[in-house]
Amino acid sequence: MGTSYSVEFKRGALLYKCWSDGSREEEKHKVKPSAEAWAKFWGSLDALGFWSWSGRYQTSEIILDGTSWSVEILVGERLVEAHGRNAYPPSDPESESSQEYGVPGSRFDEFCAAVTELLGGHEFS
């Protein structure tokens, strides 16, 4: 099992957790991003076309040792609930009906980088 990450918004702060080997908690931090950091994060999501991500991204093959991910973000009336197993939103936002398999594309990587930055540099990928 590889490293796992979790970020949850609670009581005005982000609760960050990191597990190595899938089960041993190594890090736990409470992060309170500045208003400027939040503004940059929301701008990054807009630029990525994040708000068009939806549903399930999954291969048709059965793979037991792959990567699973999920994200749920609700801001005002905007909601994204998406998850995947060895599949990711396409790098080209114009082809949202497709998906990328096996290796995350640029939009997914940029999303993870935006979360890392919002967390003040704590690893999230």
C-alpha cells in the first residue's frame, strides 16, 4: 500500500492527515489558510475547469493494486462530487465525457498542486 492523504474542512480550518503504507498515520496538521490563499485556490479550480468534474471515473478492468481518489467540494451553489479508480478527469476540459486511465493527467496533477499550496506545502498527491 502506498501513501494516503485526506483533507477535511472543519470549524474554519483544514484538517490534513497523511498515512504511510496505507494505515500508519504519519502526519496530522490543522491548517488555516489566509483569505489570499483561499482566493488563489478558488481561482486555480476555476482555471482547471474543476467545476465540470462529476461522477465516477473508472476503468472497466478489475485492478486490485491501483489508485483510488475522491473529492467533494461544496461552495455556495457549486458542488463537485467525483471519485475514481485508476481513472481521472481528462486533461482537456472540452472532452469531459472522456477520462484518462492509469496515470493522472495535467488537470488532476494541477488540482493536487493547488491543494498542496492551500495546505502551506504539505504533500497531497
